[in-house]
Amino acid sequence: MARSLSGDSEVQTSRDSSSNRGGWKTFPFMIATLLGLSIASFGWVMNLVVFLIDVFNIKSIAATQISNIVNGCVSMLPVVAAILADSFFGNIPVISVSAFISLLGILLLTLITSFDYLRPPPCQTGSILCQSPSKLQLGILYTALALVIIGSAGTRFTLASAGANQYEKPKEQGSFFNWYFLTLYSGAITGATAIVYTQENASWKLGFGLCAIANLISFIVFVSGKRFYKHDKPMGSPFTNLIRVVFAATAKRKAVISSREEDYHHGLGRESKTSAAMPSTSFRFFNRAALKTEDDSVNNIWRLCSVQEVEDFKAVFRVLPLLLAIIFVSTPMVMQTSLIILQALVTDRGLGSHFKIPAGSLQVIVIITACIVIVMNNFLVYPMYHKLTHTPLTPLQKVGIGHVFIILSMAISAVVEAKRLKTVNNGHTMSVLWLVPPLVIVGIGETFQFPANIELFYREFPESLSSTATSLTSVVIGISFYLSTALITLIQKTTKWLPNDINRGRVDNVYWLLVIVGVLNFGYFLVCAWFYRYRDLKDDDQEQDPKDVTI
């Protein structure tokens, strides 16, 4: 009896301790950490090409290729960090270790710019007399880049999942995702402006040193808030469970699906109490994985899965068509970003007689717009919509709105480019300010698109895949980056729209092609949204209509 009471007391104490964790008291720690890490990350990556050319005497094409590889890795690797967090270590340890690894990488970059023997002698850019970096110097450089890539990949989207895990209500989680992107964009603006300006006009040493300071402060802040966080427990590899469902359903493909609750396996222990009574009727083929037959044994996990495991698999499987639509809308957006830089290079970028806008800095317009619109959405648009309709905007509705704005930005870009070509034919140069409107529209589209993507994946994926869910947006960006490169290559080979001198091309036709692709993809998205049923969509514990048909 004494042992029993002692055990109950320990359980109660554990529960009380856990209940005191999480919530909005963790918000300052998460947001401050994200801001510092974003400043550090964007501070080194935004000016990487210039750093490789000016400091390491690397040829421009090679520097661009290195930059493309780095950006692709930064976009694709977060899913690896997410899998490690979900399967083995949990979010908090992965973020802590990754932030420290990132700090080591940035400190190494700072050392490279501080000591002459760690980089080749300086020379005039483009000169044939420039000395190439030695193998040792390149080895140290690549080590530094590998460290900062791993650090960025392990923190950027894992922080989104860790932050959302601190809240219980979907409304609070959705609000956190909006603040997450606002903070991410604010860090990107600071890195792309203040840090880049310091690197080019003061010194690379000071620029990287500021990145290191921002990273160090973030690491200290995150670790100091550890006692307040609600720690998620890794549940083993969730992907094994997904594969088991496919394997078990296929092995029992000839079995007759039952309509009786007792014919299905509901798991063991705690899982049996939380598992659904019956598998859902959607994708009924996979219900066989939880169907009990004479050949099945509870110990044979590759032939018998629980109803909950089947439903978790269906949740992931159901999102895949939507993920395809999101990739197809993100690819033209990434492609537009590259084309606008080419357009900017052949426009009049002068503001007054002493200042010229760098072509690459136009991306800041997208980020600034996104920050402004996120604040407006949080405090004006979303509350007003909720007040008028008595229902919140669902994640798919937000994504659909983002689709519309992105298609609109392509159409505006096509009109602007047609005007620019006409101006060139008349012997004049168009002002770069004509490129601002489509960039503003892109920023608005991103504001609805990306936070809603994360919110959708986070809500719909199983709890064991929460970090993987939030990292999917980064994977989408990475895939879109490579697809846009392939699409540009295809257009160059099959048309004359994209010559090296775009004044002799038809970039406006490229934009109209993207508009057509966008409209077709939007139609496909509407069909997916019409048939999609949310797994669990609640707002302040009030059940909402599970079908999402209004965009």
C-alpha cells in the first residue's frame, strides 16, 4: 500500500510539473532565439557569392554553383533534423545542439576573415593574377559552411514545431506560426541589410562577428528557458509505423473488411484507450492492416497494426495531393524571384544622384511586405473575418488565397515586362520601381501561403511527426528551387524567350506561361480542397465543419 501511494504521489508530482510547462511564457524565449538565429543565418548566406568572389578569389560561375548547393542544402536538410527530433532526441535537444554547431561555423568564418593565412591574398576582382585558395584554405572554408548549414537546418523549422508544441489550442498554434514567420522575416531583413552592409562597407570580420554575437545570444536565451518548455518525447521512428501499415494491408489484401469494432486491433496499454473505435471509411484498403485474422499475432507488428496507426498513415497519405499542389505553386514563385533580378539588372536602379539599388536587394521588398501583412492578418484581417462569419479561416482557405495572389503577381510581372520591352525599343530605360508592385503581391501571397502550409501540416500529421510536418515547407522550397532551375533550362532549350540579353527575349511570355500553369494548378488545388476532410479541426474547443470548400 505504501508503495502504491508513493507511486501515485510521484505520478501526480510529475503531472503537476508538466502542467506548469509550456504556454505563452515560453514565447519570448522561442521568438528571441529564432530572431537571433535568423539574423546570423541570413547574414552569412545572403552575401555568400560576394564573399566567395571577393575574399576567396573564386570565379563567379563557380561561386554561384557553390551558393546554389548551399541554399539547396539549407532548404532540404531541415527534414533530416526533423526526423532526428521526432524519432530519437526530441525538439529541444536538437535545437540546442544545432544552435551550438551553427555558432562554431560562424566563429570559423570569422576566424577566416581575421587571419591572412586562412584565405588567399586579396586581388582585384576578375584579374588573371588572382591566386586561387589552397586545398587547406578550401578545406577550412567548406568545414565552416558545413557547420553553418547543419546549424541552420537543425533550428529553422524545428523551432516552429517546438514552439507550437507549447500550446494546446489550434488557434494559439496558428497564431504562433504567424509570429514565427514575422520573426523569421524580420531576421532576414536585418541580415540582408544591416549585416550585408557591414560586410561590404566596414569589414567581413565585423559582419561575421555580429552574426556570431547574435547566434551566441540566441543559444544562451534558448538554454536559459529550458525549464519552462514542454518537452516532447520522441516516439521512435514514425516512418517505420507508416511502412508497417502498407506492408500489413498488402499482406492481407484478400481479407474481407469488417464493420464490427471487435474485429480490429486497438493497440496495447495506453494506446488501446486513446485509439479510435473503428477505422475511418476513407482509403478502406488500409483498414486491413488493423483487421485481426487467424494468422495474426499481437507480437507480429508487421501483420497487425492498431487502428490509430492506420489513421495516422491515412492522415499523411491524405495530405500528399495537397503537397503536390503547393510545390507547383511555389516553383513559379521561386522562378519569378530569379527573373526579377535579371529584369532589375537592365533597369534604371538609380534613386537620386548618389544611390543605386542593388539588384539582389529587391528581395527585401517581399520580406518587408510579408512582415507588414502578417501583422495586419493577426490583428485585423483574421479577427474581422472571424467576427463577420463566426468561423476562422481554415489553413486550406489561407493557402488558396495565397495561390490567387501569386497568380496575380505573375500577370502583373508579364504586363510590366511588356512595358519595359516597349520602353527599350523606344531607346529608353524603365525605372526599377516598376518591379515593386509584383514583388509586393508576391509578399502578400507568401504571407497567406507559407504560415498556412506549416499550420496545415502540423495539425494534420500525427503527433509523432510534428517536426517533420513543419519542415515540409522548407522541403517544398528546396524542391521548388531545383524545379525552377530545370524549367528555366527547358524554356531556354525550346524557345528564344530567355537569351542572355533579356532585352532581346520575351520574359513576358515566360510570365504568361507561369500564369497558365498557376491557373491549372489552382484548379487542381480546388479539387483537392473540395474532397479533403480535416483530421481534427477545432477552434477554442468548438467543432468546425470538417469539409473545406470555400477559398
